[in-house]
Amino acid sequence: MITLITILIVAVCIFLTFIVLVQNSKGGGLAANFSASNQIMGVRKTADFLEKATWTLAGSLVFLCILSALVLPASSSRGGGSILDSDFENISEPAPLPTFPTSFPMMPTEPDNTTD
């Protein structure tokens, strides 16, 4: 089920990308390519179609994403939980930090025998 929803999400994203790229931000877009007045779809109807297609695809994308979030926990509970839960269960206690002495004994210093 989750595979089908994922495929639908990818398809909607591809269609939404194409619809948005066809549109022109200033209102031209696909409608600007057809300047004849006797066309089947007018300039306004083409812009309406692209706008409705954009809103429909965006709404379906939101719906599919919410649906996938609802379906995913049901399918992962049968599989044994999430990967993060298993990672947290396998964590062992960290090694203790090494302790260093607080005072160091005085060490004799050797005289510097180098001459310049």
C-alpha cells in the first residue's frame, strides 16, 4: 500500500512541476503561444485550466502525504518498529572517562647543555 502511495506522490509531483513550468508568472504561459482569436480554448480558459490543475494537484499531493503518514505506522508496526528504536536499544553504556592525577610529582630538570 505504501509503495502505491509513494508512486502516486512521485507522479503528482512530476505533473505539478510540468503544470507550474507551463504557466507564466505574468499570466501568459501556454495561453501566450496561441494568439489566434478563433481558437477552441480562449486565453482566459487556458489560464483557468492551468490554475485549476495546479490547485487540484497541490491538494491531491497534500492528501497523499497525509494518507502516507497514516498508513506508514500501521505497516511499520508489523515490521517490528522503526530503525531509530532498534538503534536506541542497542546502545551500550559509554566507557568511563580516564582519571588523571590532580598533582604531579616534581621531576628533576636536566640542565640545558646547548651553547650558541
